[in-house]
Amino acid sequence: MKKLINEVDNVLAESLDGFCAAHSDLLEAGSSRKFVKRRNLKDGKVALISGGGSGHEPLHGGFVGHGMLDAACPGQVFNAPTPDQMLEAAEAVDTGAGCLFIVKNYEGDVMNFEMASEMASGDVATVLTNDDVAVEDSLYTTGRRGVAGTMIVEKVVGAAAEAGGDLQTLKALGDKVNSRTRSMGVALTSCTVPAAGKPMFEIGEDEMEMGVGIHGEPGRKRVKVASADAIAEEMIGAIVTDLGGQASGDAILLVNGFGATPLMELYLMYHASAKQLAAHGVTIGRSMVGSYVTSLDMAGCSLTVTMLDDEIKRHFDAAVHTPALRWGM
């Protein structure tokens, strides 16, 4: 294992220290590094809180700031944060309008956020993301996994919260964005968790995992490596089929890298995916290309399609300033 680390046990703590120092104008760490929070809170605004296992950076901490999250709770690598992390984060950023939890559909995340919600003194609502079309149930979920589409939900709902939306309005919006979002991933290599020191799974030099999860969970099938056009055809086909009658008109296309895929290849995948969407009658209204929801050092990518309406488009375009996203400011 070759990684830029000191002691394995200190990887997360030292990374968080560096992250908060690098972006000290935007955010700060909570007590005992249990969460990171927006440095300048906005009174009377619904607080948005998310979190999950580390190793997916910049999700979620990289999206704390103006127009997105107010706090993010980092768990250990690929492990859910604990209820006390979530509860402390909620108490730290709730300015009186309540808190909205945005939770990826993994059993540990769901259970712990539910516990935090029950213990919270203020009003709390939850949006559950489950955009992955690859499998209906997996190793860590009942139902579909929440993957890169979570970032789209955080962006759209974050803008609506910044504009003064109330808790139930924001929950309804988050549920709507999730319902209009589908994702699918492909892995060319495994990833290596520092504490394990070896790849999470074995995969041949000429193989790929179609429909992989962001923790390296199995997808739909293990197949021989194919061309980018063939990969995009299968993934976009699965996404459009799952969207059904919604797959018409303008959409956001997010081509997301898993951590070890260069931008040259991601843009090539964007080109291949755009051709496939056009063939299905879907127009790309907004684009994002980059590594936003990663899986440590896995090679591969995911494709996310969110069908736009005027409300989603307005909030997606609204100003944002976080460590990982910035436009309109």
C-alpha cells in the first residue's frame, strides 16, 4: 500500500485538520472533530445537515457553505457517523427554523440519523436519497443505494434553504429532486482502505464491475472491459429506462470520478453519455464533470441524470460557495 499518510489510526483526524485549515474562511470543526460546520450561520434559516463515511471526499464536508450544507458529519472510512455526531451538529447549527437531514440510503446512516432525529430538541425532517439504479438491495442497504445524486439534492435544497424555504417545503423539494434523479457506476479497479492495507475486492486486469457501489459493493455483473461508448450506452440505457416517462426534456448530467480517473477520461465519458442521452430524447441543460463523490482511489466513474423543471433549475443555478463548489458569487 502506497499512500500519503502518517499513522493509519490518524488518517481521518489529520485530514480533517488540514481540510478545516485550508478552508478556514468558510468552515470550522466542531468539538472533537465530530462535525464540520459553516463558519457564518444565517439566523432563521433551516439548517441542512448531512454526513456519511469518510473516503468519499469532497462529499459531504466539501459542500458545507453558502447555498449548500450547514454541517457535515464524517464517519470513519466507509462507516456511518454516530448519532452523537449528528445530534451535536444539529444543535450547533440550528438557529430556530429546524434541521433537515439529508441521508444516503445505507442501513448504518439511516439508523443513526433516525436516532439523532429522535433525540433532537428542535424540529427535524429527513430526505433519503436512493438514486442508484444498479441493484434494488445490496450488502449495506434495504432498497436502493444513495450515491452521487445526493450532491444534486444538497445543491438544490441548499439554495432553497438559503432563499428562506421552510422545513416542510425543503423536505418536499428534496424528495422531488431525489425522485427525478438516477445514477449508475462502473469500477475498473478496487480501492484500498488504509486500515486494511489491501484492495477491497479482486478484479482482473481485463474486467470491470458494472453497477458498483461507492464502497466497492458488487453491482449488476462482472464483465470484460469495454469501450467508453459501450459503457455509456449500458449505463445511460439503465438510467433512462428507470426514469420511464420522466426521461424527456432538459436534464443535469453529472459525470463523477471515483478518485483515480483523470479528467481526460471523465470528459470522454461525458461526450459518450451526451450522445446516448440525445438518442433517448433527453437534452443536457446543465453539466458537471469531476470527482465529487469518490471511493478513495478507485478507478471508474458514475453517471447521474436529474430531470429538470423550472424550480430545480432555478435553485441549481443559484449562488454557491463551498470548498468544492463555487459559482454565482
